[in-house]
Amino acid sequence: MAESPAPVVRSKPILFVFLGVAACTFIFGVVALLLPVLKPRADALSVYCAASAKAPMEQIAADYSRATGVPVDLSFGGSQTLLANIEISQRGDLYLPADDSYLVLAQKKNLIRQSLEVAEQAAVIAVPKGNPKGVQSLSTLLDTQLTLAQANPETAAMGKLLRDTLAPRLWLAISNRTVVFKPNVSDAANDAKLGAVDAAIVWDSMRKQYPELEFIRAPELATVRGRVAIAVLTCSRQPQAAQKFAAYVASKEQGMKRFVEHGFTLPQDQP
């Protein structure tokens, strides 16, 4: 009877080396797949931005990222809400409210290093296209049963400026006519767009964002203007990078140009 072949004895060291290489290959493969998810965006600039500046700032951020390779993260909301978030979190790089009065507040709280003016915007009444209710002024709203939406003065620049600028009796009158105070001016515009209210008080710079609406320059709102400026935060961990972006936003050839394209006007002291 033929003898059975002797069993092949495998070298344990070679087997361990093989298993080790396989394990390392697997681990490196998993890490490579997860790296984009796990890697923190430490180089990304974090910007707190007023909701009314959403359109130009999104374009400016995209322009800047293409030109420099630096990513820009934008967080939108009411100017006061954003300021409160900055104060509580002590995180972020830049702050762009709808009116620079919030930068005065931020300065008093030692939250900003420096600021640069960017643009201006004016308060208007937004109504459905064609102005079916014939709104021409705040008096029109007060003398009828038309409904109004506006931004909350406790959270947004528009509401705060209306409350601080209008005569007390007029502010009280339009407040009584207001059926909803929204967290920011974009939410008020959306209510007018959807027909939830007959009119809303918004910024004239929002015209391109809301082609479904018509914007009425009411005489009572002539002095209600928002001065837009961008500030570098004291809590920024990359202040030099933040300053470069602020300068870009406030440049007539880059950022200001985008603001004007989206319906803002240049600051009054700019040619």
C-alpha cells in the first residue's frame, strides 16, 4: 500500500507576517475611506451672517473659496440671535449683521476685533406682485384690516430698527396690526410670498430673492436703513485668515460688487 504523503508544515513566522500585512492593509483602507469624514475642517472660516445677506454672501463665499482654496461656512439668522450665539459659544471667525448697531453691542461685550463697512439697505413694504390691495404706505395698512408680518425686534435688525427709529405711536400702531413677528426678515417675506399675510416689512435688498413680491417705498420708512458691516471675532482662532476674508468682502472689486448686484447700495461715504 502506498504511503500517505507527509503533511506540509507551514512556517508560523511567515503565516503571522501574512496575517499582519493583511490586517494593516484592511486598517489603512478603512482609515482612507473615513478620513474625509473624520478630518476636522480646522481651516474653514465660520461666518455668522444676517438672513437678508444670504444671496450675496453665498456667492462671495464661493468666489473666495475658488480663488484661495479656503472653505467658508455660513450660518444665517436674525442679527440678535446670531450675536447671542457668538456670546454663548465663543466660537466662530466673523460676524455680519444686517445693521452695524449690533457691532456696537458686540464691541461693548468685547466680541469683535475690528469691522469694515460693506453696504446699505432700506426698509420697504413687500406685497404680492401687482399690489392687489393697493398698499402705498404704513398708513394704508393702519387704515384697513390688512394683515402684516415683520421681524421680531428681539431677534432681528429690521424689527429693532423699526422700533428704535419710528415714532412711538406709529411703532405701537403697526405692532397692533402685525399678526406675526418672525425670527428674521426672510421669514416675514416668506409669509407675504405664501399669502399668509397681506404685507411684510423687509429690506429692499431682498428684491432679487423674491421675484413674486413687489416692494413699496413707504414714506414713513425713508429713514429706516441698515448699515451692513463685517467684523472679525475676538474668539477666532485664525484671525489673520478672518481678516483677509473680511477685506475681501469689503472690497469694491469683490465683495461690495456682489452686494450691489443683489440689490444693496454702497455705503454713503463710498463713491
